[in-house]
Amino acid sequence: MPAGPATADATRIEQPIILIRGFGGLSVEDEKKVAYQGFNDGTVYPQKRGENYIYEGLILRFLKSRWSYQDATNVVGYYDKEVIVDKSLVPAGFDHSLFSGHKVVIDTGMAARLINDNSFNPLKTLWVFRYYDLNDRDKFQKYGEALVRLIEFIRVLSQKKNAGTPKVNIIAHSMGGLIVRDAVQRSYKKGDAPKYINKIVTLGTPHKGISFQILKDWIPIGAEKELEYFNPEFQKDGPIGFKHFAERFPPERVLTVVGTNYRTYGPMVASWLNRAFSVAGEYGPNYNRSDGLVKQDFAQLPGSPRTFVHKCHGGPDSLVTSREAFEVSTRFLFGNIYVRLNMLEGEITRGGDIFGKSEFFFGVSIKPRGVDFDLFHQSAEAENCYGPFNSTDLTDPKVTFDWAGKDRLIWEGWLNTTELVAPNDQTGNAAKKDTDIVMRLDVYVGERDHLGFGFSDNVVFRKQYYVRAVFDDLKKLSLKALELHTGEKFGAPETGKMTAAGWEFPLGGTGFKARFRLSFAIVPESGPPKEISLAPSR
């Protein structure tokens, strides 16, 4: 069974987290007035209850989470002019250049306070990178250099607190991800970036640019050079072209979170332009595979894992303000189990519009037990299902399962396990019970005739399955059984079998039948995932 991506130098132990927001428009003056650059903005869902009613925003959720992160935003200042500080004000043992002679500097008072604060743990800190305060919109490369400087500050402060010299994790939205790539591909020397950056999560970052290039009409000349970074040709062949990213940083240590809900993006003209300026593989203006601003394909990096979230690019209930983004990101950063779902074969046994031009689509949504969000979402509404296919066995040579690749990797993701202990029994001792994780697979097969003839919107097949992995010991992650169920009560499991590559199981019914493979690997505290010793009872 494949052990998963080779993240030899990565760790899932807590590391300082840098948050980078993407902006752009007529002015950034309003954004400068926002303390946390919008990472404190959440979403309210009146139709839901309990924990799912209010998502309080990424910053607050981190500070309230079990990792007990601490806010360190005020430690560093960002200015439009160089700051000059007298050497006498610099805390003992620090280099003066960290505090003076630059637009990005450590605050002397804050540094002294942190050194004397015994409760402050640098490894559990949040940092908001306020690059727009620098007023360098015509010098995009300065943003990458400033980010490298911030990372160095964090490492120095950690050393002074005897917390070692950590790497950092980065969560970047939109253009923020391009700044990270500029730092990785240009500011750091070749081979250095992986020594300083642990993992990266990008939320709707246009890694391959934005498909339409008339944005310069919306943004003043002062940001024209910044805008060039959104040009697909620049992102392909420019100095930080995405094709060369893997030469500077392991792509498997980057998770690209891809938005799919273009309908709720505020600037509707962008959504219409995304439809008009379709890209290869989208099959013309009949589809709008975007988050409203960035194409789904353009938000991905070659060789990097990706997941789909049914949210728009920005604004209320978007990639940056949704609980889904937090949950997916933290599982990638800290998850201890790596999972892969592959389709081995499939066949559609009904449908086919004889009057028009039928196209078939296949998709799966993945949801863990006990929560109200998807870790991976595909649907007809999201326009992100695999396809269109014309062959009923889903083997069209021009499609090759599109984003899934030749091995039909439907989904790869990360999970966190928590040991489950039953309430004390009558003797006062803790009663033992199986420890398990459960994922719901929502499988969809649809048909579309974009010519509008006949039954052009058939649901060929849709059914929900529950995959249950039972462990003897969640601390050691020794697997006892793998089960496939068609209901939440876990009756008699469906048929499945172990192979050298993983656990294979059939599913289907009226209209569709297929065979899938599920594989698990342990993510150690440091190093690449390791194959779980599988000895399932079924």
C-alpha cells in the first residue's frame, strides 16, 4: 500500500502560524484599518444549531482550540517608511538590525515583554502578515522579502525563549499565496525555503493566474506591477512560474483549498467573465468552474494535494470566513492519519439522451462523523465533478478523470483521531470500547445535455456510504477492521477485501456500479506517512 507523500522534513507538531490575507482593488486603505485583516471574520448559519450555528472566524477558533495558540500580532510592526530606533532601547542579546533600519521591525517594548513572560510559548503563536501597510504595491518582490524577515523574527524570538528554532506554518488567502511563492522561489536561496517553512495552505490562490486580464481597468496604475502577478503567462513562465515551484519547495507540503461557489461571490461581473474566458478542460462557456474570481484549475499547484470547498473567493461565508477552511487546514497541518480514495473501475448502466449530447459526471463528497462540514465537496452545483464523460465506463481518453490523474485519485486528506473512552462502569473503572473513525461518502453520478434536449439533468445515481475504520489502539494506530455500511447504525457491513495496495470495495446500484480502493497511513510527529499494518476482519 502506498505510504503517501514524501514529507520527510515536515512535522505535525505545533509550529508558529503566519496568516496572510489577499487583497486588491481600487484602494487598500480600508483593509489597513482592519486589525486582523479579516481573519477574525466568521459566519452565522441561522438554519443550524449548536456548535454549527456560529463560526467565530479563524483567529478566534485557533485561540479557543485545543492547541491554545497565542496571538503575537503586535510584536512586529509594518510601516511605509524605515523605522530608526536607538540601540539603547534594544533588549539585551538582540541584534539592533531586527528593530531598526527597515519597514518591518520588532517592537522593542513587545520583545522585552515576551522575553519576561513565562507563559508565552512561541511555538503556539499566530502572526498576521500586514504587507499592505508597507505601501509597496509596485514592488511585489518586497512582500516576499518582508515575509522572509518576519520568519526570521519568529525564529529569533523562539531562540530567546529557549523554544528551539522552529519552522513556520502558513495559511494564505488569494494573493497571499503568491507572496509565499515569491518568498519561496525568489527571496530564499534555492534549497533554503523548506528549512524555514514547514507546511503551506493556500485558500483560493490563483497559482496559475486569473483567466481574464481586464482587471487593470478596475485597479489604478499604482498597482499595475502587482496585477501582473495574476497574468497566467507570468505565472507560467515568469520568475516565479508555478512550473518551477517544485524545484524550490516540496509540493506535497502545500495544500491548495479550492473554492467552487461562484454564485455567491459579490462582484458578479467576475463570475460572468470566468464563464466567458474559459480555460482548457472546461469545455467552453457552458461551465463556470471557479470560486467567482479564480478558476478551480488555476487554484491548484502541480504535485500538491487539493481539496474542494463549496465557498466563494471572498466576502461573507467564503473561503476565508468559513469553518470548512479552518477544519481542512488544521487537519493538514496537524492530522495523524493520511487517507487516499481511488476509483479502480466504474460503469454507468442507465441514461444517455438519444436526442442531444449527453455528458456524464462523477463526484464524491467526504464528511467525517459528528460534524457539519465537508472535508471534500463535489456536486453538480459546484461544477467540479470529474468529467464530462461520453463513455459509460468513464474512460474517455481526453478526460483521464481530469484532476484525479491517471490513477483516479478521487480524494486525499488528513484526519485527527482522539482516543475514545466510555464512561466508568459500575465498578468505577473506565470501560473499554472500540476506537474508530467514520467517514461518509456521498457518491453522485449525473447526466447533462447542454443542448437542452430531452432529460438533460438526470441524476443517474446518488447514494451515501459510511466507511468505518476500527482501531485496537488509537495511540499506536493499529487497525482492527475496515467496514463499509449503507446506514449510520452499522449493521452487517458490505463486502470488501484487502490487497497489497489497500482495501478494495464495490458500491453501486441502479444506474451505476464501481470498485474503489481506500488506503490509510500514519503521519508521525516528524517525517513522511508510514503504512498502517492492516489486518482487517472483513
